Amino acid sequence: MSDSVDTSLVSDYIDKVSDDLASDAASADPAVGLRAVGAMRRLADRLERLHVRRARSLGWSWQEIADALGVTRQTVHKKHAAGEKG
């Protein structure tokens, strides 16, 4: 997997997905709203993995990543360290 990120593609994708999800999350139908919540959770997890990998490839410490995410170093390390090579 490449470390490069096409930020315009990511931004366009997020804009489209977030518009669709916002509409679904506002639905009066709980099934539609809950599916939107699940989709948002999956999107947030994917974006977090992407940016943590990118930050680590740029030399960020676990503490710097944790600070940016508003969590403890132990939390972010436990969640993401297993995916590191080396």
C-alpha cells in the first residue's frame, strides 16, 4: 500500500458520503437512521486507520497521534500498533 494520499479524492468522497449520511441520519425511520450511524462509525474507523498509518510513516510518535485524537497513548497504540511493520 502506498503512503501517498490523494487528498482531493478523499475530500470529494467524504463530502458525498457525509451528505448522504446526514440525510439518512435525519430520517424519521429508526432503521435508516441506525444504518447511517453504523456507516458513519465504519467511515470514521477507516479514516482513523488511514491517518494513523500516515502519521506514523511521517515519524509521528504515538503520543502525538493520541493528542490529535483526544485519547491516551495507550489507547491509540493498542488499537493501531498491531498493523505496523517492523
